[in-house]
Amino acid sequence: MVFQARCEYGMRMTSAPDPFHIQEELKYLRLHITNFLSYQSAVLDLADLVALVGPNATGKSNAVAAIKLLREIPIHGLPIAIARRGGFDQLRHRSSGRPYNPALRLDFQFGDNPVSFYELKLRGMEGKRYEVKQERGVLHFKGDKYAFTNNAGTLGFTEMEGGHRSRVSGDRKIPVPAGQSAVSFPATFGLFIVARVLQLMQTVEINPALVGELQEPSSTREFEPDGSNTASVFEELTSETRAELVDELSAIVPGIQRIELRRLADKVTLAFVQELSEGKRREFLAKQMSDGTLRAFSILLSMLQESRPALLVIEEPEIAIHLGALRTLVDIMRQQSETTQVLITTHSADIIDTIDIDALRVVWSEDGASRIAPVAEHTREPVRQGLITPGQLLRSDSLDPASA
């Protein structure tokens, strides 16, 4: 069967990192958040480059936590993904002291195919335990349709090729372990594709101290969120990509000429060759570079890594980076967003001034719950007319959301 061949090939993943070219036409459209952490009900619309803005403690990090949870389900399994968020009881939104059952839904699309989605609903049980109330998805991929539903631990699925029901259908049932997600056990081709869609999201929150330390060599080709394996990820880059990275970093940190891997005993680190005054060059190990340089370098590396994500979430890129460099960094993010969608969280009015007003998503708290919305039209119009900038509106607390 074609279905079986696809599944067997997909599960092996052979030597190709993306055997079905999943990433080529993948576009994330929106994230629906229900009763999750500080959110009661919200929708985060995604695009090539989007910035989440708003005061502290309004819910920006909680929206990112929803993306982290979805990404980790196919990698670590649902129980571990929930435990990393503090446990099921911590995930539940509370109103008037009452906990509610959380749900997440991700809408995405492959090229001109109809919109696909994956949805996960959880239900609380006694003893702060949980179960999967319902998990379902509809996938439109290369002209075919794949649908699945996990109801209380039993998976049913249907395939349609070009609108016609194919060999496998909903009368076949597969058991799913209690408390687990069907995505963690991709027994069908549709589930395999959804698992890859979730894994192709990545979040980074750079810790310059870890970037500067001597690092253990790592076989992991994927960028660690805190930057703790930057040397190994850099080593995997092609010479062309390394040159691109150096060019981009030199636009932010003038004088950077080369970046090279250094092995010190059983550790690895990076050396930055920088041109100083009067044409002199000097080599600096990573631990000698400023936090701002290490943060900028790591963000660039995360966008150029060999295992590039389809959606990259960068939390507060502005920390320790001076204004001129920050604007250049955002320009580079905008260029990279043509191939990898980028979502940032920020408090920086300077960053906001470099991003299109339509790409801003305002996060605020109302009636004890976090909310997300685009900028209101009455606020966008003065910006379009050049009467005021988004950063000025943010500083004056006048960046109004559309649904306010």
C-alpha cells in the first residue's frame, strides 16, 4: 500500500532530514489558546514576522509556553511536556478560583492546499491528574486529506486521496496509552506529518553566560534554546553559511572578520577575529566577548542553523544589544523571515518602530485573563500617515488592541 510505504519511510526518516519536503510550503497561520495558564480564550495570528508586545506579566511568555508544549509533545511525550510546564494543575486557567480544562489548536497550511489543524483538549481528574479528553486533526497535504481523532485513548483515522476515500478508514482503531498524545506514536502518515509540523517550531531565549562558557561537544544539530551548544551548531554549518553569518554579525558588531572553532582539552568554544584600530586584528574567545555580541551572534546562528525551524520564536532579543545594532538585527530577522517565520516577544519601543504596524500583536490583561489582538485600526491610521510611530504609542501606553 502507498500509505504503508509512506509511513514506514517516514518513521525511519532515512538519511533525509525532511523526506517529504514538509517544510517547503508549510505556513503557520494561528494558535488558539483556551484555558491555558493566564489565557481564557485567545487567538494568536501568525505571519512571516510578528512581534508580541505588552507590559510585563500580561501573558507574552505564556503564549510562548503554549508553543513550547506543542513542540515537545512529539519529542518527549505529553507527560514530560506537561511536567516541564510545572504539571497539569499549573497549566489550567483559573477564574474565581475554579480551574478549567485547557485546550490548544494550531492552524497551518501547505501551499495552496486547504487549511489544516491539530487540536488537543485535556481534562482534569482526581489527584491533579489529567487525561486526553479529545485530540484530533485534519491534514491537507499534496492534494490528499488525512483525518484522525483520539477519543479517550482510542485512535480512529481516515485517508482520502484526491477527495476519494482510500484503503484505511475510521473503522480501524488503534489504542493510545493513557495520558499520552497520539502524535507521540505516529502510527499513520497523517500523524507523522503533524508531528513534524509541531517539531518544526522552535523557541530560543539566549543566555550569554552559557554561550561564552567552554562547552561540551554535542552531536545535537539543533540549536539549544539557551545557546549552550553554539560551538557545535556552528561547526555543522557549511562554509557558505558561516560566511553569511560573519557578514551579518559584522553589520551588527563592526570589525568582525572571522569566527572559528577552538578545541580546548575536551571542550569546545568559538574564537572571534576582530579588526581593531589602525588595521590591527585580535582574536577573542567567546568568554571575552560582550553579552550583546554573544546574544546577537546566537540569534543569527539560530536562524542559520543546519536544522532550520519553520517557526522561530525569539524571546526579548533586545536585551544587552545597543540601539544601532538592534535595528540591524531586526532587519536581518525580516530578511530571514522569508524562509523561516519569526515571532518575537519584546518590550522595546525601538524594535517596534522597525516593524510594520500590521505585524504587531498586543498582549494585555483584562478581567483576570490575558488577551491578544492586532493593533486597533484607529491606532494604525496615524502611524500610516506618519503622524506618530508605534514606539511612541507604546511609550505613552496608547498602542490599543483591536478588540479593546
